[in-house]
Amino acid sequence: MKIAFYGSSLLSAYWNGAATYYRGLLRALAQRGYQITFYEPDVYQRQQNRDIDPPEWCNVVVYQGTVEALKNVAAEAALADIVVKASGVGFEDDLLLQQVMKATRPEALKIFWDVDAPATLAELKESSEHPLRKALADLDLVLTYGGGDPVVAAYRAIGAASCVPIYNALDPETHHPVASDRRFEADLGFLGNRLPDREARVETFFLQPAANSSDLRFLLGGSGWQDKPMTPNVNYIGHVSTRDHNAFNVTPKAVLNISRESMAQNGFSPATRVFEAAGAGACLITDHWEGIDHFLKPDEEILVARDGRDVQDILASLTIERAADIGRSALQRVLREHTYQHRAVEVDRLFRSHSGRKEAAE
């Protein structure tokens, strides 16, 4: 079956946290026989900051950030058996949704794939005239990369026929244990871009513990932090290419996951960083959110902190040996249950079951 997938970017992770998710899941689907074309706009300097070449398992179409170019690529939805419009594409999302749905053949499967459900649902709540709200009646399926029952219930309440979370996962071919790298030596590392609904949590879970632990070394990676006040024991290294993520994760004694505020409040929304770190065999400390134990076992496969003081206490008692044990346990768990191959089996089943229902109804 042919898939037309309209998303932010497959080729660049620059200001694009969904890249790892797209790559792992779509490659796994391609290995199951799907022919995929990914359409991404040339915006936000992503094409100037590519971190992978166009892959052999997916045809990537990069289009200019103009309405004319958008309409041209949207028309190609007519060639696909499955059409996916993702959230957060980054250029005229509402118009793209409208044009893609207009071009899709009646017998094709129409899907909205939400990679930031809390934010999308907040928008829908504020506007009864939101284009997505109007489109839900014509969509066969809403998929989300997290959120659990609260997100499913919220989407069903506003008219989605079906909503299923497809969680982030690990691609063992890209995220795996490597040798440590002196550039990333630290007691605690955090990798994440500066975003409005995460900044206060970064202060609480990372910068404040650093300020209170002058004898420890902290490593901060990600875009946008250059003018943020921080203590001398924080080494800020800016954007970290995906090719260095494995070394970034395995070199510090521990690495930190800090959820965005909306994700933490909603729960059941593990970031790609969780599985990337676990896949590298890192000792991961995460801020608390409901549903953690659905993915990794606290105190054995992941360490959980409810505030900055917890982070300090964990670091004070964490030995290199225990950190290594936790990293090994996390790696074994995600390889056993949380790879993109596991997720692709579920998505394949959903695609086939919904396509079968459409055929039976015609």
C-alpha cells in the first residue's frame, strides 16, 4: 500500500523533535512492505541543517514554503492508499489539512497523526471553528504519539471516530551503546531545546540542582539557551547533532529527561529522548509523569524525580556501578518491548483493519 505522509521534516531534526519518531516508525513500516512518500516544507532552516540524507526506504519530497507549492504536493494525496496529515508541519497547517483531505480518494484511508496532542487539544478547546475539529468527521483515524486514555477520551468527545496512541520507541539501528566521548563528560547531562512550556521545568530540574551542587559537572545541549543565566559548573554546548546523541547519552554518569509542562500534566507521553537514552544504555533520570511504569520500571530501569531536590539527592547517592546497572536494565527492556518494530506491528494492524472496514462499507 502507498502512504502519502505530510509532516514537519524527515531529513532534519533541527527544531523538530518529531524527526526521530518519524524515521523509526516509517522505516519499520517500509520494512513491512509499505511504499512511503514523505512531504516536508522548506522552512525554519531545516534543509540547511539536515542530519540525514534522503533514505532509500522512503521517497522524500521537499517543497517550498508557498501556497502554490503546498497545493501542488497536496494534490498528490490522490495517488495514495493511506494519507496522513501530521500536526505541526510548520507551514499553513490548516490549509494543508484542507487541501490534502480534498484531494484524497474516497476509498483511501484518511489519518490525522498528532505528535503534540496536548497542544492540539488545547487549540481545539479554544475554537469551535478550528479546521481540524471540522475535519474529524471525515477522518478514519486519529493517531497520537502519546497521551493514553485522557487524549483518547478528549478526541472521541469532539468527534473522532477512532483515536489510538502510538508511543515513541527505539530504533536500535540509530540509537545504541557506543564508547564514551570526552566532550560530553559530566555528572548529569540534559539535551533539549529551549521551549516556553519547558523552560521553568528546566530551571527546577536542572539549573537549580546545578547551582546547589558546585562540586558536580552539568552538561546542557540544545538550541536557544545561549543567553540563559547558569552557574559555572554548567557546560553549555549548543545544538547537538543526532549523530552525537548516543555519545551524549552514554558519557555522563546520568542523563535527564524533562517533559514539557503540557506533556507532564497529561501523562503517558514519553519523549523520544527517553527511548534514545535507554537504547544507548544510559542511566536516565526523568521528571515525574503519570504512566512512567507503563514503559520503564522506576528505581530499576529509570530513576524518577518529583522536583529539583530529588535530582540533587539522586545524584548525591548514585554510584557509577548503579548507574551502569540501571542503563543495562533499561536497554534490555526497550529492546524487548519498545522498538519501532513493535510499534509498526500495531500500526500495520490498525491500517489493515480500518481499510477492511471501509471496503466492507462500500
